[in-house]
Amino acid sequence: WEMTERGIRAPVRLCPACGELVDRSLSTCTACGASMVGVAGGGSKRLYSSILPHFSSLTSVLITVNVAILALQLVIWGRDSERGGFFSILSPPWPAQFAFGAKLTYAIVTLGQYWRLVTAGFLHGGILHLAMNCYALTVLGPLVEESFGWRKTLFIYTFCDIMAFSVSAVFSQSTPSVGASGPLFGLLGFAFIFGRFRAGSRGRAVSQQLMGFIMPAVVMLFLPGIDNAAHFGGFVAGAVLAMFVDGGEPYTPEARRRWAVLTVLTLLVLLGSFAMMILAYPLNVKLVAG
């Protein structure tokens, strides 16, 4: 309790990169420019974090949302009794996937439900599909988030999600698609290209390690039922962003304003897409019932 009380009163916090004491209100170190996100500070935030539950990172938030949506589908619709096999364990039926926003080109173009380009990335075909993507997210998410901050990671993830299913909607028009693998391929492409070309020798070493993810991804191209168009679209979108997004948290006033605007727009796209899905839910249920 004594240490907690001292931590709440502390006016500064320690930069993990250079060891400089930085004012607790700043998000970047004034000495080296390193991100101070995640470094414990004092004041009311320290008090709230000690008594209230909280998410430790954006990665944990994304995993929680993915798990919660699959659980909600199973509670409302139950599991798909018509599908068999190992990979269909706790798999929601197709009407549930359609009503919750699966990618289907007909619904996107004819019904104008463009929000499906976002929501499809948070749906999964079953518990095993979810588990594999969550495992990949626990590896790729912190890798990007710790180096770029949660704001940039959220923007990259959302942008790659939209681009992945946009490419899928164009080149796989007759095939419905769901899953976080599209934006995950985006994170993979982003981390691989940034490490390879913009992060020096240490970055190239990380990029080389990421080949362990890329090689299985190439093998997946030959498996049935895989949305290769979404994977390709997500990877290319992440690779392109890697050439323009700088590392670390924004530390100039102009950069902070720019990323504040992008963060608000990203959240509006995400929340707005799910709000539109909820509003269209009754209509979509009637469509699949008919």
C-alpha cells in the first residue's frame, strides 16, 4: 500500500529506453523520443489501474472482441449441426455469419452493406479457426504494438482488414468469407517489409524470423476453403503502409495531431460498422430465413 501510494503521488516516470525521468503527462520521452505508452505513471490513472480491471494492450482487446462475437453467435444461433468434421467444432451456421456481417459480394454491392468489409474480419468459422488466428495475433500484435504504439497498430489493422476483404469481394465474388487472417496478413506484411527495409540490422533479423510465418502462409495457398484473395490483399496493404508509417509514438505536435485524427476516424469506422450491422440485423435475418 505504501508503494502504491508513492506511485500515485509520483510526478515523473522512468523512460524504459534511456532511463530519463519524464513528466508523467507526456506520451514520449523528451530526451530520446521513445514511447512512454504502457509505462506506469502516477496520478488518477495509477489509482484507477490499481483498483479497476483494464486491458493490458490493444492485442488483448482485439482477441476479446473476436472471442465475444463467436460466443454471441453460438448463444443466439447455436452450432451448425449440418457440418461435420474436426474443423467444424463450435461452428456457427451460415445464417448467423450472414446476419453478423460476413463478406459476401452480393450483399455488399446490391444491398449497399459496405460495413461487411470491416465486420467480416471479426467473425470466425469455428473455435479452431478462432484459436489459430488468436495465436497468430498474440505473436504479431505485440510485435507491432510495442514498436509503433496502439494508435498506429489499430489503424494498420483496420486498414488491412478493409483492404483484405475489398480484394476478396472483387476476386472471390461468389464465395463468402470471414476471419481475422486478412488483417493478420496485413500485420505480417507490415512487420516484414518495415523490418527488411527500414529498421536496420536488428529489423532485418526480425524480418528473417518472420519468414517462419510466411512459409506456412505460402502452403496455405494450396489448401481448400482458404480465402487467398483476402490474404493477398491484407499482406500487400500492410507492406505498402510499412513504407510510409514511421516507428514509435508520434512526438512532434503535428504528428500527434495527425495521428489523433486518424485514431478518431479509425474508431468511427469500426464502431460505425458494427452499429450498421446491428441496425441491419433484422433485415438480414429475414433474408436468410427466406
